[in-house]
Amino acid sequence: MTDETPVFATAAVAAPHDLAAATGEIILAQGGNAIEAMIAIAATIAVVYPHMNAIGGDGFWLVHEPGGRVHAIEACGPAGGLATISRYRERGYDMIPPRGPDAAVTVAGAVAGWSLALDMARAFGGKLPRELLLADAIRLAQEGYPVSSSEAGYTYKEWDALATAPGFAPAFLSEGRMPEAGTLRRMTALADTLGQLSHAGFDDFYRGDIGREIAADLERIGSPIVRKDLESYRARVVKPLSLGTRHGTLYNLPPPTQGLASLLIFGIFERLGVWSGEGIAHHHGLIEATKRAFAIRDRVVTDPDFATEDPDAFLTEAVLAREAARIDMTRAAPFPLPREADGDTVWMGAIDGTGLAVSYIQSVFWAFGSGCVLPATGIHWQNRGMAFSLDPSSRNPLMPGRRPFHTLNPALAVFRDGRVAPYGAMGGEGQAQFQTQVFTRYADFGMSPAQAVDAPRWLLGRAWQAPAPTLKMESRFDPALIRALAALGHDVEELDRPYANTVGHAGLLVKHPGGRVEAAHDPRSDGGARGL
């Protein structure tokens, strides 16, 4: 177990791969601010952790400025111009396929998010050039990086379809298999793409030479994304959701993300009156709050341009108290089958000496996304469009230009005493659950950031590595707690690993009013925290 939280004098970063954290440390040391450090981290992690994220995926940002305002950036692309229900029905599909060209449904928004974030960085005094921010990523792609333990040890769903997706095998496989950890891998086409972005600007991804090459390759493999989809796409600044608590204010992203669920879980749990951690009341209360929050999420969250209900209306005292009152602390409520919790993602945080803080998440959805690697640019493309339904009467029907439901949701807390804490997790549908487990352990029950991130976690629902809709608990939980939860009616499945990827990779940074920063990233990942 990790008890010691790394503490830094002024600034820190946390990421799930040490090479990415090292990139962020370098940028901070060279005078970069937290946003600039995060752009650099995002570029490096897109190279060295390709099963979890890519520049062919999406991203979401929360940025806390020293003066107190919190900004949000939504960088998730819409469905392509040819992505119609009739197209997929004519091809014999009952649902969006997980791999291959027909899975490459939506525009990749991450790089557009970097562009908006860079503008924001400049507004806060950032002056570092793109060439410096992307230098590590370009060097690692060009000269090679060691395949991570996480990538080498993963169990990949829909393996045959992934391995045969256009461009996947030559980019990522060795003799038809995933290479062993430590194997040096070069991504020269991706290095050239990142180099072009560093010189020509991030906009080139959509409306320049890179955009033309992307569009040509997507058309060649048969994706429903067309050139004009790239040309018209822009990331956007949005108003974050917020929830007042006894600690201060929690922030998250609005729809189409499940950020509403993350805030609902804590808001409902706070009203259950649980005052001690790690016991039956703590975990049963969080599990039942998750059920209530997911029921609201599944009714409300969709592309906000098509929404009929205001998510802020569910963060009121009346709604939270009503939902808490419906929880029986002596019995588990029934749990309907949620959507699958498949998802591969990276959460990362950064805080600089001024107090500028970033909570950021970047993803391709399933491991390696659609599996399609575009030959001209070396970009592998997400499969986030799987969240769409081919039923036109559903909550999230497939439609050109429509944004899909997103499990991604970075979190940030501003405490009444002046502390600022970016936090988050990867793990598909589990993200909201993991965030709240980590946050309650730190804020409610006094664990250090390292202890809160390290402590055993559970996942309610299905995960691609464990598809039964059970309460999955890491083996480090107290056996008495596991038995007690089962006695309340929870369908408990004890995982055979003390540190399981099933329960995500989480991280937490805390900037104290005096200037010091505590930072921790998950021992379940290949990363950690670094700082000044």
C-alpha cells in the first residue's frame, strides 16, 4: 500500500505514464504554466500509452484560474456526415460495431481542445512555443518508446476485429501479437504529424494539410467521416456543472458527459449522514447513491443540443434530498443493467506555482479505439460512436453532427479553506464511481491523496474484462465488509487481483493555500507524480 504522498514546494503534475509526467515536469521547470504543461503531457501520453488514448480521440478540460473562476473545454467530435442509421442498417448492423472503419464514427476532438487550451494558456501568461510543448512527444515517436506494462498485459476485447482493422497490425503488433513490455516501438508517421502540428498549428489537424490526409485516409477505409466534418469542427468553452458541498464546490463537465452523475453521487451520499469511512455505511451508501445517480443520468444525458431537461435542475437540495431519502441503508436496491463500462482513457492533472490548476481527460473509448490506423498520419482513431443507438427513438440515436454520450468527465474541487484539487479516473462508466470513492476518502474521511488513490475500489455494473453486472471488489477489501455488503443484497464479485485495471486508474492533486502541492497517481497505472 502507498502511504506517502509526494509533496512539492510549488507545482506538480500527475499522469498514468512516467514519461508523460516527466514531460510535464520539464515544461513547469522551463517556466510553463499548468495548461502548457498539460498540453505537453497530453501529446506525450498520446504516443506512449496508445491503448488508452490518441490524438485520434476526444478530450475534456477543467481549468481553475488563481482568481477562482473555473472554465471547461468540451473537445468531443460529432458523428460524421455519412453516419446515418439507414447506412448501418443497410450494412446489416443492429448496433454500431466496436472495431474497424464502421466504428470510426465521430470526429476526433482532442487536438481542437489543445488549441483552445493553448489560447487560454496565453491569456494566463503562457509563452512557450508549440515546438517545445510537443518536443518530447515527437522525439519519443521518432526515436522510439518502450511498450508499457499496461499495454503488454491488457486483455483486448474483440481481438480478431482489432488485429485486422486497417493499419493496426503494422503499427502495433509484432508477428501478429502484442509486443512484450519494454519492446522499443517507433511511430515515425505520427512523429511527422506531431511535427507538422508544432509548426503549422493545431488547426492544421482539421483544416490544413494534415486534415486533408486524414480525410483521404478515412474515405479510403470506408469511415462515415468526410472532409467537411473535419473542416467545420471546433472545440468549445462551456459552462461547467457545479455542486455546493460542506467542503466547498465540486466542478465537472456538462452533457454529453456523465459529469452530472459524478456530482449526483456525492451530493446524494452527503445527505445520508455517514461520518466514518471504510465501513458498511460508507460503501453501501456510495453504491446506492450510484444507482440513483445513474437512473437520472440515463434519462437526462445526451447531446445538449437535443436535450429536453436542464442538468442543473437535478443538483438542487430538493432533488438530492429526495434521492437520498429513497435509499434504504439496510438493503440493496435492484440494479438494472447499465451500458457496458468499456473504456480506455487517461486522466491527468497539473498545478503551477500561481495556483492555475488543470483536470484533463483524453480517450479513444475502447482500448485502441476503432483499431484503424491512418497510414499517412499514423493516427489511430477512436470508437466513441459506439455510444450511439441505431434505434431512432432512443435517448442517443445516431445522426450526422450529433455528439455521443461520453463517460469521460474530469473533476475539480475548490475547498472553503482555499485548497484546490483536480482529480479524476479512467474506466468508462466506472469513472463517476471511482472519483467519488477517492474524493470521499480524502475529503470526508481524512486519507492522504496517496492513500485515497491507492485504497481498494469497487465497480458497480459491467466491465469489458468482467461482463457480469455485479459489484466487483478488489481483493484487498476487508472480508468482513465484503460479507456485510453481500448480506445487504449486493451481488458481490471479489476480483482476483489486489490492484485491478477493472477499477480504473485514478489521480488526485491538492494545492494548499501556502503553496505546496500534494500529488498522487494510481499504482495500478505506469505513472506517478512529479513536480517542483
